[in-house]
Amino acid sequence: MTTRRASCSCGQLHVICEGEPIRVSICHCLACQKRTGSVFGTQARFARERVTIEGLDKRWQRVGDDGGRITFHFCPDCGATVYYECDDFMAGFIAIPVGAFADPTFPAPTVSVYGSRRHPWIATRGLNVEEAD
């Protein structure tokens, strides 16, 4: 079984994931753009029971476009988001920013959401990506 480790920039907060992600997706929403400091967020979802969390975290919560609450867990030392949880459609799953794995061989995204907010110069050509809004 595959084991993957994701962490914050300083390494204090990290997660260990067993098995393959349930889904890897790109999100073009404005909240993900602000959270990442990039023009999109890329995240992998794992079943909660397959994730071990180690280290101290701080939490910040926001309400998503659909009204559900999203709780972001980030390192209190370096500030990097390491994982987040949603109380609605993703209950039972942990979402982890793909960049936190620092692994160029990580599986490519297969879903792209909020395409209406995608920067026009971003292309997903070559990826087998399902567009959803």
C-alpha cells in the first residue's frame, strides 16, 4: 500500500496518508486563489480513517458558496495550510493541498471546478480533467 507524507514548510505539522487519494482536483474559486496565493488550488482527498495527523495546528473556518463550513488546519509556526475538512459533501474525508506533499510524481488532477473563475491563461490541456461548476 502506498504511504504519502505531507507537511507544512517547517515540518512541524504533517499528515501521513495510506493508499491512493479518492480524488485529486483543481479549484479555481476565488477563496482557493486567496488561500494559496496562486491562481488555483490543487487538493487530494483521502478517507479520514486513512490519514494520521501529527503536530500542532491552528484553525480557521469559512463558509463555502454552498453554505457548508470548511475548517482549514495550518501550522502555527510557518502558517502553511496542511489539510482541511468540510462539514457537508466531504464529511468523512480530509483534503490536503497537493503541494504539501512536495512530490512531483503525485497523481494528476482528474476534476476541475469553478471553471467560470479560471484565469483565461490557465490551460488544462493534456490532462484528463472533468470540468464541473
